[in-house]
Amino acid sequence: MPATIKDIRNETGLSLATISKYLNGGNVLPKNKEKIEAAVEKLHYQVNEIARGLVTNSTRTVGVCVFDVTDVFTGIILHEIGLQLSKLGYGMLIADASNDHKREERNVRFLVNKKVDGIISLPVAGSSDVLEPAFTAGIPVVLLDRQYRDRSLDSITINNRQAAAGAVNYLIKNGHKKIAVICARQEYTGRERYEGFMSAMEEAGLPVPKEYVFDGTHSMEHGYSSTLKLLKLKDRPTALLSSNYGINLGVVMALNEAQISYPEDISVVGFDNLLLSNVLKTELTVIEQPMERFGQKGVEILMQRINEKKENNGILENDGHINIVLSTVMHMGKSVKKI
Amino acid sequence: MPATIKDIRNETGLSLATISKYLNGGNVLPKNKEKIEAAVEKLHYQVNEIARGLVTNSTRTVGVCVFDVTDVFTGIILHEIGLQLSKLGYGMLIADASNDHKREERNVRFLVNKKVDGIISLPVAGSSDVLEPAFTAGIPVVLLDRQYRDRSLDSITINNRQAAAGAVNYLIKNGHKKIAVICARQEYTGRERYEGFMSAMEEAGLPVPKEYVFDGTHSMEHGYSSTLKLLKLKDRPTALLSSNYGINLGVVMALNEAQISYPEDISVVGFDNLLLSNVLKTELTVIEQPMERFGQKGVEILMQRINEKKENNGILENDGHINIVLSTVMHMGKSVKKI
DNA sequence: CTGTTAGCGCTTTCAC
DNA sequence: GTGAAAGCGCTAACAG
């Protein structure tokens, strides 16, 4: 139904090769150029990327595996990846694992069959085995946000431990000694941040009673219920660290509802500076992750790998990996009081 | 590099036709079946979907055009679309327009070139012209959430006017006469909801002073600032309608901060029942959209079109369109007081 | 600069 | 049930 390059040939009388060459940016005589353009216009010709892909062995498509599309963080990163990719004329095939390891496995296989040129993965926690099909097919993979413990791969991450420890030290510097943490140890970033918190406390010689550790999921619900519990402790902490954006939201809502003001009654440091800050009466002090940089760097490294592979006759070298650790900044709000 | 069907031939001694047939579910002798399976296993053979697509003229991929990937609503719908599609063995190529009409146009062209079997679009407001390349290529399109004013297409929507009017009537039934609206007339759904609000008020013979209409964007910020302004009005309304989830969030935060309780001091009805309700002290009364149904129905209708086209020798019929209007339900929270 | 030819990996008649 | 051969739409040598 749609016009093919042969239709252009019939229209212009030129050969397939010439037409193809022009379509790919080659030089042809001005009059031929005009002929082709006219025919393209007339027939509404659009390249068949599928056919092109079959011969060039490149689909100009990258697969993006995400642990959960409904997550705000994921949305922002996808946005940036899409932006970068579209600048390069690449598309993205998105596969959502819905936090399910089994589905992630199927997704990878699916993307491999689709012959994507590379894969960017925001992985569900677990083993890197799910990526096996990509490895055997020689498809470059870049990890975003999370890493695997069992294998080294190209990755873009932040130093979650360091960031959390920095937040704790900031609280300590402001005179706080009784600091609670609302976290999610079952998740990769959650665990790292929890450990950063603990080591900073330990280093400072400060005790962390176990009722100061609220372990759950990275969700608004967890932040909310934990904060309410925290406020009821006989020995209430003077400060708290929230290990994720969803938790921030829950914390703030709970504090508002309980009419506990911050930083007057309790100091708060959170993670991620999304919608929240411009809306709150008291701006939250948070560790900011460079969300856009995740996407940018991810695409950059992946493209580097894709090009390396191309220059290497389609064989993916496997000597060493690039691990980019993006730096976080502490966004100074007004939610920490000096005591 | 990866194994092809020819490698399987060399391994098994069978012909390409037989192997292909088996791989596509055809009948072969048991012993041949075993041979093929063994070879597939040994060589890690994976079908090349690109090559297959070239001959079957179907990519088993649908393009999803979204106005903004970072939107919560979009995330949920993508999640559902992905789920349905993966059940059918289809993938989704996502293209994000970032609310930019120009980018949306490029996205459609891109998807068309990628030979997607169909397109699901959550369109940026504007003209349906952006879809022209899909029409000329005979690619079925289904609209989700929004419709165009200038052309009739297959679509899944809710009746935004009716839903908003229903909310207003509910407030009126509870004795409210002074009702404000926080809305976004520049957006499709926002305008529809605003109009539903106005017509219900008019029908009830209730005046709507212009300071009761807070027009802006569908965002937390708008909900927040509008609520603060609203609270300062000399003649404060007894109830307010929020036309979107982001606005709900802003409204609740502003009320909390201003220590205005609802429904005691003001009644609130909002749109969409996301995270919020399980976290708030006072549950919000909201119009619930059947988010998952959007995705399910969208995929269903699109598949129907794709199959029709296949049975019709690859030609897309164009007689009449399917418009599915999903029903909303009013989720009864406790944010409306009888006065 | 242009055209001829081969072939990417697969499916699909059509004989056998 | 199986195999030979043609061809999907395009690009990539290679001659001319």
C-alpha cells in the first residue's frame, strides 16, 4: 500500500541505487535531486525502516526496560531519554516490568528479538541473569540508577550512601543527635541510603535505637504512617531523614495533619526535589539527584558502546565497564533547625 | 553474529521452509521437531523479528504517542497498555511529545516510518493534522482520553462535562450554593469539566461570580495558589470543585497549611483517585476515571482495527468510528458537608 | 554520478 | 510433511 523506492524509480526513471543514495544524504545531480523530491512528495513516500534495518543490521531503536512506568522518577528519566534519543533519530521501545522480575526477564528477551541497538535498564532489584539474552546477542546494556551486586556493567548511578551520610552529617552539624530514618531496605537505593545513614551515625558515635528506623517501601503511605508513629514516640527524635520522594510526601502530609511544624518541632531532610518544594510553606531540605543527567549520560554511554561495536565489525568488546557516578547536591530548604 | 535460521538448517539438515513452519506453530514430524528444538537450544536461536516483519508486513509493535510521559495519568495508562500488549505478544514504541505539538508531529511520522501496526495516542491538544502520515499510511489510530474537535476518530474517553456536572449537582443537593471551581480551560479535559461545572450551575440557577473561577493549568501549583486566594475572598464559597488530580494535591496542601479543615470549613470535590485518598485524614470525594479501562479498551479497539485491516487485505476501511465513553463513578469520601 | 547485482533473514507459494 | 525458489524493501559493493 505505501509507496516504495520502486515506485520512485517508476516515477523518476532513476535506479534504485541512486534514489537510495540520495535518500541517505549522498550526492546526486541537482536535476535528479529535484525529480526524486517531487516523486517523494507526490507519492507520500516514507522510508521503510524495517527493510533498512534488515540490511544495515541496525534498527535505530533502543530498548528501555523500566522497573515501573508509573513511578514519577521513571517518568522524568524516560522523558529525558526520549529527548536525547529523538535528537539522534533514535526511537525507544519501552518495556515495563511492573516491579516483577519474571516480567523483566520476558521484556529483555522481547527487546532482543526486536533487535534493538542497545538497552537502557532501570532494573528491578535482583540478579543480572535477566540480561543474559542481551549479552549473548551482543547488545550493549547500560544500567541507570541501580546496579547489580553480582556483575559489573556500564552504569550511571549516584552514590546513595554518601548522599545519605552527607544529609546526616548536616543534621549533626546543626546539633541534632536523635535522628530517625524512614527508609526501604528491600529496594536497592533504599538500602544504600539506609546504610549511609547508619554509618554516618556510627561514625559520629550516635546511637540509633531501633524504634528510630522505619523500614518499609518507598511510598507515600509508608512515609505517612511512619511519621505518625514517630510522633508518638516517648523519646521523639529531633530530626528525620526520608529516603525517597514518595516518603517525603507522606511525611509532610502527616506533619501537616498532626499540626507539627517543621523545622520548629522537628527537622526534616528528604530525597529528591520534585513538585513539592515550590508548593510548601516551608521548603524542604533535600538531596537532589540530577534526574536529567541520568537520562543524558545513559544515552551518551550507550551510543558510545553502539558506535564502538559498529567500528568493531559488529562485535561488542567486553573489556572493562564505565561506571559514572553522578554527584548529588544538597538543596538547602528551611526544614532544618539549628539546636 | 546471532544464529539465523540457516544455522539451524546446517545443524539439522532440514530445509528453511520446514524450520520456519515449525517455528510458526506448523506440524512437522516428531523427530524433526526434536532436531529443531535441539538446534535452537544449542545455538541460542532467536527469531529476527525485523526480517519477519519485512515479509509479514507486520511488526507486532504499536506506537504510543503521549502528550507527556512525566504525567501520573500517562504513567498509569502506559502501564495498562503495556500489560495488555505484552499478553498479545506486542511491544510498544513510546513517543513523548512533552506537550509540544511540533514534537508530536515528528513523533507520528517517526512511528509511521517504524511501521508500527497501529497507534494509540494521548494527544496534545490541537489539530488532528499531526496524524495525517498515519492516515495516508493506512495505520489505525485510537485516541485516548482526549478527542479532536476537527475530526472524528476511534476514541476512548469519559464524559468530562457530565462528570463535572454530576459533582456540582451532588454539592447542590447537599445544600451548597456558593461553589468555586479550580480548573484549566486551556486543556481539553479542563475545558470540558469547566463547561460541565458552568452548565450545572446555570441549570440550578446559581450565580458564578468570576472570582469563583480559578483558571490556570492542571498542576499542583495552580491548585495550591488558587486555594490560598480563594480562602481570602470576602465572600468565601462553601464548596469547591477541583478539575484534576494535580489540583487536588495543591488544594489539600493549601488547606492543611492554612489549617482550614474540610468538610467542616469548606467542602471539596476533586477528580481522580490516585495515591491521595489512602493517606489523607479526611478522604476526598472524587470523580474516579477508570484508568485501566482506558488502556484495556484502547488496546482492544486498536487490535480490532488491526485485524479488520488484515482480513481486508491490508486496507484500512474508513466507514464510521467507534467512540467508547467510559463511565466515571463518584467515589464518596468525607469531604462534602450537608449544609 | 549512476546503474546492476547481490543479499539482509525470514515467510510463503507451489510442487513433490 | 517437506523442499526449492521467489521476494518483502532496502542498502552496499562494484563497474561503468
